[in-house]
Amino acid sequence: MPIYKAPTRDTLFIINELLRLEDYGNLPGFENASADMINAVIEEGGKFCAEVLAPLNLPGDQQGCTRNADGSVTTPQGFKAAHAQFREAGWGTLSAPEEFGGQGLPHVMGMAMEEFVSSANQAWGMYPGLTNGAVSAIIVKGSPEQKAKYLPKMIANEWLGTMNLTEPHSGTDLGLIRTRATPNADGTYSITGTKIFISAGENDFTDNIIHLVLAKTPDAPDSTKGISLFIVPKVLVNDDGSLGARNAVSCGSIEHKMGIHGNATCVMNYDGATGYMIGDENKGLAAMFIMMNAARLGVGIQGLSQAEAAYQNAVKYASERRQGRALTGPADPAEKADTLFVHPDVRRMLMDAKAFTEGMRALCLWGALQVDLSHKAATEEDRQAADDLISLLTPVIKGYGTDKGFDTCVNMQQVFGGHGYIEEWGMSQFVRDCRITQIYEGANGVQAMDLVGRKLAQNGGRAVQAFFALVDAECAAAKAKPELASVAERVEKANGELKAATMWFMQNGMTNPNAVGAGAHSYMHIMGIVTLGLMWIRIGEVALAALAAGTGDKAFYEAKLVTARYFAERFTPDAGALRRKIESGADSVMALPVEAFATA
Amino acid sequence: MPIYKAPTRDTLFIINELLRLEDYGNLPGFENASADMINAVIEEGGKFCAEVLAPLNLPGDQQGCTRNADGSVTTPQGFKAAHAQFREAGWGTLSAPEEFGGQGLPHVMGMAMEEFVSSANQAWGMYPGLTNGAVSAIIVKGSPEQKAKYLPKMIANEWLGTMNLTEPHSGTDLGLIRTRATPNADGTYSITGTKIFISAGENDFTDNIIHLVLAKTPDAPDSTKGISLFIVPKVLVNDDGSLGARNAVSCGSIEHKMGIHGNATCVMNYDGATGYMIGDENKGLAAMFIMMNAARLGVGIQGLSQAEAAYQNAVKYASERRQGRALTGPADPAEKADTLFVHPDVRRMLMDAKAFTEGMRALCLWGALQVDLSHKAATEEDRQAADDLISLLTPVIKGYGTDKGFDTCVNMQQVFGGHGYIEEWGMSQFVRDCRITQIYEGANGVQAMDLVGRKLAQNGGRAVQAFFALVDAECAAAKAKPELASVAERVEKANGELKAATMWFMQNGMTNPNAVGAGAHSYMHIMGIVTLGLMWIRIGEVALAALAAGTGDKAFYEAKLVTARYFAERFTPDAGALRRKIESGADSVMALPVEAFATA
């Protein structure tokens, strides 16, 4: 049975020492986040995830979900009861607005909790996770009546929410959807169509599920410009808030997937279901992107979460399993063999995981802070700067974070040798569950195209130029400190590769858009390296200051400095190789006709 | 249902045009390999795999194996019948010696067939595959009586064979094994102990299974120097070859694994089973390595095989699925969307797969030719040179080949988007099955240590120096040809990185062995890049010559030149990054105490 303990020490380090959340107490929405509150939420939230959710993870994978003959879905044993505990403790309300019953804490807090939930049980975490996505769309686009009717129940987790985009022939290309919304006389719409891959689409957690559904009205343009968004409750809600009749939406089947077995991935059939338009007609995609952007950060956190859980188990195994001897001579002569920890190649994998997870955690929580600041910073300029940063980095957090998260899970499984391949050890599940994070909410190739095709050029490149300047300034400052100089030099070099790749895109993209497309994935990875590098410089700065001040816990801060060095030495070299790949262009990528790919 | 068709066109290109197998007709063992024979074996073998084995792959994954109450194991439906067909057609005898009933064809032919078998059904292929490993040990180390008794039946696939190394506390470190071999008065041994992870350990294919088992005699040294190898038949074999009493060996349970569900991975209990020592007492590890080296090449082929199968399905999906529009404007304006093929990032993944699988196929078959030449070349010098090369490259073929094979499966799954995550499409299975190849027969970190810790230094570095010279000479020759110059320059540069990394190991390894260990995995990958690069230069040379000669099939050879260029542009840049990682040394890898890895 795999272990899990929330990394509260590291999370509190990031929130309190790196982000210094308390310093923002003058801003609206941050005043609730006192030091005591932060510590209590992180400690208690971490405990809940470790004690209640984690033990259900492996059994949930083995049991999976069952669709019953009546179309209802039974989730794995214990899932529903755990959700009742989650709901009662209010864990789903942390960052939700107070006016709808939330606790009004910064997103940073909700994001930290999301990591713990997902590490403990990704499949379970997706039930409240999708609800958060739906909530965010209703907050921004819902009418006052819609907000009043749905948000308090959804935020309280009394009802769950889902996102219905994909259809059998329409995934990334939402312009192809066929689900129809026919207006009724009373202002509602009649929704008909089939949606697939609907996570948490049907389940036994709550009395009601609020589906947000993309559909086309009769005269809508036949493209992404003709998509509208609808609220389609599983059970209709009366004006007094009580539940009414069952709506004409049902789960047709559930998928057999590689992982996240505990989450019901449903085919949803809408047979003239009553729907309520949310936002403007034909503007559904914009509303959808509100959900998507929130969801993409959440998926980035999932990539981290599986890497963290896998890492914890690999550390435990490597420190207990004895096999072979240290290359430098027996480390434990009294034993018949040394632990796996003595082997440099095992260490390499563990240090890779440590450098990634700690850096990625800093990046995700810093990203969540930018979401907060984009709404709540004191000046328009500050809000704009935060919004620029998080818009630019959302595809990086999602795409790079989940690619590296998956690689980390695979490496941590590798530490176990043959035992890693046996399901009862749980390492296979981390790999299988993590794999979906590279695919859903926009496959990582789509993230890369979002980054290079949309985000780079927005507002004349304002966001990326600000990012370059930010990294250069912090590298310059860190280079002045002997303990951080070599780290800063390597990150600065990687930033140089990123700038060069950006320039290459500018020079070649106009004449051949494929040149940008063929380099997009590599570009996203360089930016991931630079962004984590920025985090490691900042972590190094905080560690240095703490050591200088003698604040105690010396070993913790010294380990941060070593890990920063490891990151610089072992992650940044890839930036140069990725740039060379980008600069080789699209010719050899696009040259061959389809027939040339047949092998037989 | 996934598709599979044997890549016979490419295999025949490699055998006939790249390796020019016919040119070796003067050597013993090659005379049977006429052009007609080669073509017939490849075409018919490929057909058998595609038509008989491939359709059983997905159902076999879903059904898995069942251990019955009496300890017998039932394999998935159709597996046993397919084996009967395989046996009757003699597909298992291709490269086996004629004196024991084999067809005496070069290993190249057996290796080509192994790829097809494994692509079609990896779990199934492991049953005869393990038998081959056991056969190779008996051929080299068995007494004349043992050979006569076991080899004809095993080669004919009337009996299967297994390899029993691992115990619960003893995986990579075989010095720790506890299985005991107590001598009996009649010269046999009584074998007692528990072996785990025994692939094909028990099954319903044949009447008998010949287990090769590592165990310790009573006074053996308590290390790898005290291990002996035993033949332990499931059913004892009388002197006249008939089956006698059931031996005291049984399957205690079968594992629930991430993949290869169709192969029974058994816990094998030996309770005073009768065993026959093979080879000399305490020299079992040497005998084991005969099996292991054969098996490691076979595992490299498995990595390729899953990548190939996944690639074929991704090509099909990408050419049928319509989603989005080409960046350069609609490719199929009459359709509502273009195929996935127009998207540069999808192409990138497909070209990665094409460059890897075609290059890796050349490498594996060339490697198999070296195995043949190491035994059968005309001069001792040629035999030595071939043996040096294949010894050096075996860990690269296994380690790099399976790492890249797995990455390729993951990328091909990614081409399918959400559908790749659904089991019925079969892409998950390729990923899950391929994952074991990085682990078994020596995890890839162990391969890397074998390469840098053993193979590099053997005979004063003779093998690696010869390899460097070989690559440099072929790069120099190719640079003279305009069509190959840039490919050769990039491969030469990668070879330069490899030489520099080798030098760095020599300069730092003596004072700090961990410096070598910390760079071993990166080193293995650079050598993989250079070796595939060598193959692509050779493929390019052959393609150029064929185009110049106007031999027809112009598109095939032109595609080879484009793919060579793609390989050079997109694979070789990593060599420089990997060298930089190696040269960062072991300091930051080894600096932290175990306690620093705790996250909570």
C-alpha cells in the first residue's frame, strides 16, 4: 500500500517565506489569510487528505466505477463518505467568494489544498475539481439569478458540477460540435446531443449535478463563433431552490481507461434536456475558456501531485531496499547490502524528482498568487502585470508541468525495479493516473500552440518581454552572490536560449507558420525550464537569507541550495538542445507525404 | 481494435540492402540464407504474426492469466492454439542450430521475426522468447547429455523454458539469493527456495517447462561467486526422453501487473525439486549472463516492437481523424476540418517515431549480425571485432532502445488525444506493455552501469575506441556527399560529445567513482544517439546509391533521406545537453543526506 503525507513543511515555506502571503494583507481577499489561518488550513487540510483520501486511492483504482442498469453510477467504496466529510469540513470552499458561502481566502490556499487532494487521490479530487471549474464560469458569466440559484450549493459541494465539451468527432476542434440548443417559449433551451469523456459526469456523491454544456443554437455560425454555453442541471431546480423533476440527461456508458478508474468518465446523452443559456449567445467559447484556464492550472497541479506522491514512495523504498554496494565501498558494512540510496543513478532520479516537485510547487502557488493579484492588486498596472504573467504561463504550467510530472512518475516507478510494475505497490497507478494530465483540458501540443500561437504575440509581446526582463533582473541580482552565481548563470543562459528561440519564431513565423508549430513543444519546455529556474533562484535567495539570519532548520535551507544547484546543472542544459531543434525548422518535419509513413 | 502489419518492406531493405546478408554466404551458417529464403521467412513470418498473434493482443490484455486452484495457469483464450500453429510452422526454430533440429539461419532472421512477434503480441511472444534464452545457456554450458535431452524439444517448442533469478529480497544483487541446492547421492541436487517475477513460469502451452534456476550449494561463497545454475524440469524427463514424475516445483501465485497481462508472471516455489547442475559449480552467473545477453537484445527489440505497433496505429488515426485546420490554410477545403497530419506538432511526434523505429530496426538487425559474426566470421580478428561491438552496444540497445521505445509509445498515444487513454483503442496497452522493457533483464540504470563500469574499460577500452573510429570514418566519408553532409556533421558532433564524456569519465572516475555513476544514464543515451546516427548515415548511403542507380521505389529512398535529416536535426542536439549533465559531476547528486528527501 503506497504512503502519502502532505508536504506541509514545503508548502508553508513557499506560502510564508517565498510568496510572503502575509505581506498582501492590505489587499481585499487577503485579509482573511492570517499566519494562523494559513498554518491551520495547510496542516489540517494535509491531514484530511493523507488520512481520509489517500487510503481510498489504490482500492478506488482496483474497484473503479460501475454504471448500473438505471444509468446511475456507483463510485468506489468510501468515495461518497469521504466527500461528505470534505463537504462538512468546508474544504471545497477555501478560495470561493464569501458572498456565495465561500471562505474568501486567496487562490494560493485553494491551490495548495488541490495539490494535497490530488496527490492523495487524483480520481476522487476530480469530482470537486470539476465543480470548481463550473463555478468559476458561473461567477463570471452567470446572471444574478443563476448565481443565486447554483453557486451556494455548488460551492458548498452539496451539488457537483461538470464541463461538457467533447463529442465523438469533436475534441480540440470545438467548432465541429453538433449538440443542438433549440429555444423554448419560456426562454429555456432544449438540449440534444451526445457528449463524451465527461469526467464525473454521473456519480453518487450528491443529489444534483450541474452540467455546463456547449451547444449550438439553430442559426448559429457553423464554427467556434457559433457556440453557446448552457447550464443543464441533472435535476431541475425550482425557484425556491428545492429539487424538481429529473432532466432529460443521462449517462449512457462509462469508459474503460488507463487510469483514474475511481472517476466516472461518462458518455452523456442529452435528449431534449432543459438548459439555461449562460452568458451571451454564440459567446460560449469565451465562457468556456474561463473554466478551461482555471482547469488548466488545476491540471498542472495534478501533474505535480502525482510526481510528489510517487516521489515520496520512491524515497521510502530507496531508503529501505538493500541491493548492491556503494561504488565508493560498503556504506553499511554490517548489512549484506547497502540501500538503493547509495547508487548515483537512483539518486539522480530522486534528485530530478526533488528539483521538479519543489520548483513546480513554488511555480503553481506563485501562479495562483498571480490569479489573485490579477483581480485584487492595488493598481491597474499591477493587475495587468499579474494577468499577463499568468496568461503567458498557464500553458507552461499545464504542459511542461504535466510532461515532467509524468516523467517523474515513470522514474519513481523505475526506482522500484520489478516491484514498480506490480499494481499492489501503487507506482503503476501514479503513472497511469498522471498520464491523463498530459491529455485532458487541451493536450500538451495544444498548450504549446496556445503559448506560441496566441500568448507570445498578445499585446505586441508585452507579456513575454516582461517575463524576459524579470528573469534577467533576478539572475543579475543572484549572480552577485557567490552561493547562487553559478545557478543564476545557468538560468540566465537558458533564458538566452528562450529569447533566441522567440526571435527565431519572429523571423520565420510570418513566412512559414509551420516553422513555429514544429518548434512549439520544444519552446514550451524551454520556458518551463526557465520558469522553474526563476523559482529556484528565488528559493535560493530565501534560503540564503534564512541561513544568514540563523532562523533555524539549517538542514532544510541547505538542502534548498543544493537542489537549486542540481536543478541548474541537470535541467538547464536541455534548453540549448531544444533551441537547436526549434531552429532546425519545419522542413524535415513536414516534407513527407502521408504514404511515406506506411511501414509494411 | 488496434491494427498491425509487419513492416516487411523496411525489414527486407535492412537485411538485403543495408546489411547485404547475401554477401556473407561464404560463412558457415549463412549459406541457408538465400534471397528467396529471406524473403519467404520475412513475408510469411510477418503474415503469421499479423494474422494469428495480433488479434489476440487486446483480448489477452483484458483477460489476463488465471492461476487455478491446483496451481496450473490458464493463459488467455487463443494463446495456446496460436502456439501450436507457431510450433507446427517451425517459427521458433529459425536461428537454432541444425544439430538440435533448428533451421540454422543467421540470428538476423530470428531477430527480425522476434520483432514481428513482439509487435503483434508482446505478452505472447515472451513464452517462446524466454525459451530462447534458456536454450542459449544450455547450448553453451550444457553437457552433451543435457543438450541431447532438452534442446531438441525446447527448440521445437514442444517444451518451453524459463529463467529463474529474482527472489523477494534479491533482484539486481544476485549475491543475496537464498535458494539452496543440496547435493543428492545420485549427482542431482535438491532445490529449495522461492523465485519471483518468473515470466511464463507456469502456463498451459506445453506438457513440460524447463526452468533454469540460480541457487547456492551448501558451502558456496556468500556472494555472486557462489551461485550455480540448475536445470529444473517441471516434469522429470526419463532417459528415453519420455515424461516421468511431476517435480516439486509449483506456481504459488501470479502477479497483477501494469501490463503484459497475457504473460503469467509467477511466484515459483521449489520444495526440494530435483535439479541438474549446468556448467561448473559456483559459475552460474557466467552461464546466466549468456541467457541475459541474448535476452537483453531481445528486450531491445521489444522496445522497438511496441513503438512500431503504436506508430502504425497513430499514423492511421492521424490520417483519418479530422480536427482543426492547417496553419497554412485549409488542406482539404471540402471537408469541415483537416486531418491531424497537417499539424506540425503531430508530425513531429510521428517523425520522431519514424526516425526512431527505422533506425532502431537497423541497429537491432545489425547487432544480431554482429552476434553471428562473433561466432562465424572468417578470421579471429573479425570475430573479435564483432564481439567487441555487440558487447559494447548490448546495454545501449537494451537501455536506450527501451527508453526511447517507451517514449515513442507515449507520444503515439498522445496523437490519439483522449481516445488514447481509452483501453479499447489499444494505445494504453502499448504503453503499459512497453513499460516493463525498461525494467526487466536488468533495469536501464543497471544497463548504464554495465556500459560505463564494465564495457568501456574492457581490454583497455579497445571496443569503444574502435566504435569511435568507425563512426568518425563513416561520418568523414558521408560528409563528402552533399545530400548527407549535414547529417554526417551532426552525427560527428554527437560522437565528439561522446568522446568528450568518455574522457571526462577517465579523468574523474578514478578519484570519484560516483562521478561516473551519476553520468552513466546520460552516457548511455548519447551512445544511443550516436549509434542510431551511424545507422542513419548508412541508410542514407544506401538510399543515395539506390536513387543514383534508379532501382525504382524512389519515394521509399527519398523518405529515407528526409528521415535521416530529421534524425540529425531533432535527435543529435540532445547529445550536447547530456554531456553537460555528465560534466556537472556527482556533487549535487550525492550531497544530500537521506533525511533531506522527506517532504512533509
